[in-house]
Amino acid sequence: MVSSSAGETGRFRKAEELLAEGVRGKAYTAAVLLAARGDEVVFQAAAGEARLSSVFDVASLTKPLVAALFFALHQEGKVAPEDKISEILLCKPSDPAAGIRFLHLLSHTSGLPAWKPFYEEIRAAEEKEGKRLWGTSEGHDRIIDAILRLPLDAAPGTACVYSDLGFMLLARAMELVSFLPLEKLLRRLLADPLEMRDTSYLPLSGYSECETGRLVSTGHSDVREREKLGDVDDENAAAMGGVGDPPGAAR
């Protein structure tokens, strides 16, 4: 499917061919390309399972969104990069994360590991305790507490490791200082002011049955035993209720 301004189709023919070639070569199953000049969309094409109005999981592009939210809250005087996370999150002085500052989380220099499968601990706790934790606020809080107690791989500020875990703490801290869940904070500070109508967490909660056809699958989850359609990609985020800023927490 292709849409273009008058006289622009020929200029983007090669781009359209490359888009289709990626599907044939199995580089991806769905893709949309959009080129704009100012406010005018001059070319738009969809390939594979996608259509022009498709909504994709943005994976780790949630991190710059969360960073933008942090600085919006900083402008409101609610938090500062130099603040220690222990001033907001429930850290004991003995917790490894007690010395981490928000600037460390933002710059991936907190010393936290890149990722850990905390969702496995949630599943194990469900079996042991005989109650549902997956996707609940208790499951969410248990993962945050586990990250705070996690031994650091390096002292804060001494090494750079791209860390999902650091941004999970950052997201939770912003919820606490704003008294808003992350999905509502995104809507209030970014999505609504910038008219980003299709950017949100938990898209299934706001889409009608007809609109769900716009969602593009990110594959099958062996852990959840279902297709990830309008559902978060990362298993830790899923265990936390679908929001938490690991990859794939927003669309």
C-alpha cells in the first residue's frame, strides 16, 4: 500500500522496493515508511502484514520517552538528576542501589546489570505461594524491590552498561513523584501536548475491537503461551503489568 503527494511517487520508488525486499528476505514481517516535509507527508508505504495505519511496539524507544518525562518533571521541580534514588524509592542504606543517582540511571552508569529474568521469580513465587502475582501491583513491586537489592556490577558512575533495569527504577520513581501511573504520565506530559494519538502504554485498554486490527504482532511468547499482539514484548514488563520501561512497553 502506497500513498504519496503529487509528483513524489517516482522519487521514492527505490525506497518502496527496499521496503518490500525486506519482507521477502524475512528481515521483518511488517514495516511502514513515512517521509515528510514540514507538516506535509510526501510519501508513505506499508509492506508485509502492515498497513499505513498500523501501530507497532516501539521496544527500547520507550527509554528516550521516559527520559523526556523525567526532565519534564524536573522542570516542574519534582525531581533532579543529582538526587539519589533512595530519596524516592524504598531503599535501605545497605541496599546496593542506595548510592545510585538519577543521572546514573539516565546515562546507564548505575552499575546495574543489563537485564535479569525476574519474571521467572514471579512465576516461582506464584507456585510456592499459591496466588496470582503476574501482572499485579504486588508482582510489580516485588520486581522493583529485587532490582534495588541486586548486587552492582560496578560502582555508580564508573562504567557504562545499557540497562533495562535502571530504567525500570527510573520509571517507578517518576510514578511516585508525580502520583500518576507511567501510562497516564506519558499521556499528560508528552502524548497529548504533541498530539501523539497512537503513542501509549497498554494499547488494548484504549482500543475498540475494530481498532485492534491496527496492532502489529511482535511474535509469540513461550512464557505467556500466546501471541504478543498489543501486549508488551519483554517478559519482565509483562510480569509487572505491561508497563515498566523495559523494551516493548509502549506503542
